[in-house]
Amino acid sequence: MKQLFNLFQLFFRIGLFTFGGGYAMLPLLQGELVKKRGWATDEELLDLYSIGQCTPGIIAVNVATVIGYRRAGISGACFATLGMVMPSLIIILLIASVLTQFMYNRYVAYAFGGVRICVVALILNVIYGLWRKNIKDYFCAGVFIGALVLLLVFNLSAVWVVIAAGAAGYWLRGMAAK
Amino acid sequence: MIYVILFFEFFKVGLFAIGGGLVTVPFLFDLSEKYSWFTAKELADMIAVSESTPGPLGVNMATFAGFRAAGIPGGIVATLGLVFPSLVVMILIAKMMDKYSCNTRVQRVLDGIRPAVIALILSAGIEIARMAVVNLKAVIALVVFLLVIHFGKRGPIFYLALSAVAGIVFKI
């Protein structure tokens, strides 16, 4: 029971501080799960993101479900997911019912302006760490640059980028192994 | 029964919006045409609000639409409907992952995908930067945050709180 409450509380906190969707959550997940608790490795988080990209639903929820399941089975998955969505639920209900003017307040806008820039900085910082750990050879660098071009220049959907990269890994790593 | 309809409609969004986040938007536009829960303009406003409130856009939108349709219980039911497909699918995948993660073929596929996911995360960061880093003040703030985060020893939540204060003080 304590375990379930801890999962709920952890993902509640992550959900509360995630501004800007699933990817903005990565620095928080890395801080809490990898650095502080050792529940997952950087590589496992990346794998979860790639799976989340190709499966139904919201990435944030997908990650919470898997981590919760690993820690405490199906009830763990449910508690982690509930924790993840609860802050949004409360905040949006508040905004929709009483605080309609809240979002247009000048100081709120300034605070969010600062937070959004901080999110960019946090994401760049995480990418720097992931790059140093995971981009070890020409193959990885090639996939990274190829994926970036497909995403930014050709606006290809993330699902196809993940599938193409998986296929490239299967064939090219397979050839290297022979 | 409005609750059943809400649950079912958002269950469908959750099931078919593969990739999450902004992928849910076209599905939500369809809902705005089919029902009178919210208008297309309110949806656009909601996307803007979601950019600056915590939590995933899909969840925010389900809560908002459900609330409009049937009050607070409606918001809760719609959110549960949205989340339910992910929950089921991911529990199944988590079971499979434990079984196959040591398989060398699976390893090879994941080896290929990891650098691509780093690129995905970078492109998401660039998307947010396009909205947030709009003037010289913002560029300076970004550089300062980068240095503080890189050399600091605190967790991300500390920096997020700090940046909200900095935003108000320096009118970013």
C-alpha cells in the first residue's frame, strides 16, 4: 500500500511540473527515476519513449504505466497513471470552472514565459547527456542526423521515423554482426 | 447517457491517437463538429492553455470537454476514457518487454531506434523553443538557464520553480 502511494505521489509531482507535453517530461523522469531512485536506466527511458511513440495514447501516460507496472504490477500501473493525470485534471477543472481569466493575467504569463525557456534548457541539457552516452559510432550519428532531417525538413510523422530507425538498426547491426 | 458517450468517444481518441500530444488534435476537431461540447475556437484556445499548464494536452482537452458536457464528473469520465487504452496496451507491452528485452534481434532494433528518439526529443525541444525564445531577452535567459542547469546540482523541479520567479522578475 505504501509502495502504491509512493508511486502515485511520484507521478503526481512529475505531472504537476510537466509543462509542454510528453517530451518536456523527460528531464523530470530522468531526475526522479534514473538519478534519484535508480528504477530505470537512461536507455530504458529512451526505449519507453520509442514504444510510446508507436502505441496508442499519450506518451506521459504510457511511461507512467510501464514504470508503475514494473514496481508493483497492475495496481502499480493504475496508481502511477492516476497520479500522472490528476494534476491536469484538477488544474483544468479549476481553470474551466472558476479561473477563466487566470491564463490572461500578466504575471501568470510572465511566469510561464520563464518556465517555457527553462523547459527548453532542461531538454537540451538532457540531450547533451544522452548524446554523450548513446551516440558512440558513425551508425548512431547517422541515424540521429537522418531522423532529425526527416522530422524537421520533411515533417515526417514520429511513428515512421521510429519504424525506419528500427529497421535500419535491425539490418545494419545485423550485417555488422556477421 | 452522456457519461457513457463521453467515455466511449475519448476512449476512441486514446486508442487511435498514436504518438500522443498534438496527434490528438485532429481527433478533437472531429469531436467539436460531431457534438456541441466545445467549439473549434475553444479547442484552439485550449491548445494555447495546454502549452502553459502542466500535463499532457490530450488529458487537458478531455478534462475540459468532459467538464463542458457534464460538469466535474464528466471531466473525470472523459479523462479516464482517454487514458484507459494506453493503460491496457502498455501493461501488455510491459509484460512482453520483460520477456524479450534480452533477445539479440530486439536489441538490434532498439539500438537503431535510440539515436532516433534522441532526435525526436531534440525536435520537440526546437518546437517549444520556437514559441518561447522569441526575443533577445529570451535568448539571454536560455543561455543563463543552460549554464545554471549544467553546472548546478539540483533536480529539474527546482529550476522550473526558479524560472517562474525569474520570468516574473525580469518580465520574460
